[in-house]
Amino acid sequence: MSWRRRLFVTATLLLAGAVPARADQPLLADLSSHLIAITTGFTGTSVVLFGATDGPGDVVAIVRGPEQDIVVRQKQHRGGIWINTHSVSFASVPSYYAVFSSRPLAAIASSGMRALDQIGIDNLRLEPIEATSTASEVATFRAALLEEEQRQGVYFEQPNSVSFLGDRLFRVTISFPANVPTGTYFVEVLLLRDGNVMSGQTTPLVVSETGLNADLNEFATANALAYGLAAVAIAALLGWLASLPFRDA
């Protein structure tokens, strides 16, 4: 048994034994870390979700990033240029959304159940801010938004990714890409049996910039004009230095 597997088993057993199993607490879960620090050269990372149940069942983990309003624009080629012809704004869109499950979602719960609990990308409730578009237009722009988020790698589903050790202990590795947004995330863990949610637990996770990245971001936010002027000056200086080898002696 590798040291990683031994660590998982030990941690999960401690978690399972930390609180006595009760009828009203059939699920216990935690993260290997509650903080993701983004430093210079950050290329992505992962954390381990581990836990225990009071018996056989399916486990689904849903990770949501900070919510934001997003404008989806439609562009058309007119007169030789691309212009925005229509747009739809959506409110409270998760900046990151990932679903991990012990089996394919369709085998775990019915479509109605998944829609009710917003389990799966297709079941996310994305509401337009202004009711100025038709239902057909909203559906088209919603599909475009989901497609773009998946292309960026911040929306995805991973069926069969929750692994069990016996009937009770489980774990899953949650991955985060290099472009992961900062903020407070929520990891919701569900235990399902016969298509019904038996128990759920939500755990916070913070993604934050540290070191030079955080200092620069703080300075840029508090001193936007000075930061912009400094960026222009540095760019001009670098351009001048780059041109020196090509100047006539």
C-alpha cells in the first residue's frame, strides 16, 4: 500500500470515528486543504475530498465557484467588420462548476431529481437579468455560455471519479486549472440511495492570490491610474531597450 493510500485511509478512518455514526448523520466529508494559494507561476492544482458514509450508496460532489453576472454577446460580420448585434445578461453565474460522482449521473438519479437539485451542467439555473429576450434566444445564449465555460476548463463533469474503499470510505481528487478564479468556493457532497438524497454536507474552500500576485492586484485596485501609467512606462522602456541592438552604430 502506497503512502498516499495509507494517508487517505488513516484520515478517513479518523474522520469516520471523530463523530459517532447516527441515523441523522449518514455522511461525513472533509478536504485535504481548505486553501488554494495562487502564486507566481501557478499552473493549477488539486485537493482531495475524502469521507465516510453509514453504508452503501452513491456519492456526488458539486463544486461551485464565486457567482458573477455575465454578458453573452452575439457577433455578426457586417460591412467587413465584426459587430455585437445582440446580448443577454445572466445573473449569479458560478465562475467554476464541477461535478464528481461515483457513477454516471443518469444512473444515480432521475432527470427530474437532477433538475430539482441542479446536479449537472445542463441543470444549472441561469436566469437572464432583463426579460427582453425570447425563451428561444435565452436558451441559445445559455448554451453558448455553458459551451464557453467548458472550453475554458472551469465547467466539467467527471463520472466514476469518486472511488470507494469498501462500502463506507470514499475519496475524489478535485482539480483546478491555472485560470481558476479567486474567491470562496463551496463543495457540496451528497449521499444518494435509490435516486433520493439521503444526506448532504457543504464545505468551504478559499482560492486566493498570495505573494507578488496579490500585492500587484491590491495596488492595481487601489491605485488604478498610477498602475496604468506605470504599465505604459514600463512597456515603453522595454520597447526602447529591445530596439537598441538594431540601431545603427
